[in-house]
Amino acid sequence: MLHLQPVPKIITFDCYGTLVQWHDAVRSAARAILAGRLPKTDAQDRSAALADRLRSIAVDRQQRSPFREYKSVLRSALAEALAEAGHPAKPEDEDTLLTILSRIEPHPEVPSALDRLRARYRLAVISNTDDDLIAGTIAAIGVPIDFVVTAQQARAYKPDHGLFLHAYRTLGVTKEETIHVGMGQFTDLKVCHELGIRSVWIDRIGEPPNPDWPPHATLADLSRLPDLLSSG
């Protein structure tokens, strides 16, 4: 159960998937990349598999040492995913991927929900990305975000505790003064459970919950989040 005492000062959010249409954007990039190699129908049919593999490889590479910035992670993950599918990477593939991922539109309910939340809280994003890569996506949300803390700044990717701890130092708050909202179980709920951070899971795709990392509340999207956070 989500308790609102102590009253949070800042609501922190994961960005990709939670606030913006990340999965659709990666599939769009995969489809555009395959369109130069395959008939249109085949590119459409195979884009989901390529997108899934790209995301999986990228998550794995984020956990490796030494730290590499996210654009570098994406480039190497794309090359590996394409090679597995029998398509050597081309320089233009990287440009296509990064261009599409540099401005991702929000889920439809997100701007209104964030606008309501701004009346009571400061808002922050904690994201596994680079500063320049996320800038256009934050702008696309259309609602002012008070703080954007990235893996590039902390030199650590979620679920490494270092990114959250760096965020709290940057925000000037303790974990008790925040609530974190995220879609990723491995990237967000895991670290929230381990650090004792209050969490709201945004389960947009009906994903089976991992019993090892239970959230304090679960919502299908952000539309009910302002009411949830005003109910305590």
C-alpha cells in the first residue's frame, strides 16, 4: 500500500515507456532500418523482433563495466541485433535510430497528469540515457520538468543504486521525500525495493508482476496518478 506520510516533495519518474511511447519508437526505428533491406511487409513483420532484441542487448550492455554512454550502447546493440538477423549494420542505421529516439511523443494522458501533479509537487525524471538524447523527448512532453537526471551524469545505469543516489543528491532530498513512478520492473522496481523507495508501477502492457520487487501501488497508466497521490 502506498503511504503518503511523510508527504513527498518530489515525484520522480522513469521516462522511456513510463512517460513516452518508447516501445513504439524503437519499433518505428527498427521498421525504418529494415525497410532499406526488405520488402515493406517483411520489414513490418520483423520490426518487433528486431526492436525487442535491440532493447534486450542494450539492457545487458548497460550492466557491463566500464560505463559507456547510452548512444554508444545503442549503436553497439543495434549492430549486434542486426548481425544476428543477417543484416550487417550501415552508418545510416545509427543515424536513423538516434534521430527517431531523440524525440519521442508522450503517452496521451501524460501531459494532463503531469500538469495536475505540478500543482502540488516538483517533478523529476531519472533515466538511463544521455543528456542530449533525452532533451527533445522532454520537450515533447510539453510540461515543465524541474529536474532531469541521467545515467550520463551519474555514470551509472538503473538498477545500479548509484543513479538514484546521485539523483537525490542533485535534487536535495532524501528517498523518504520522494515517490518513484516507473514502468520497468528490473530497472525501477528492483532498485526501489532494495533502497526502500516508495514506488508506483505503471503496468501498461499487463506484464506479470515480479514478486521479488513488489510496488506500493500499480496503475495501468498515469491518468489516475494525481488522484492516488492526493488520497492520503
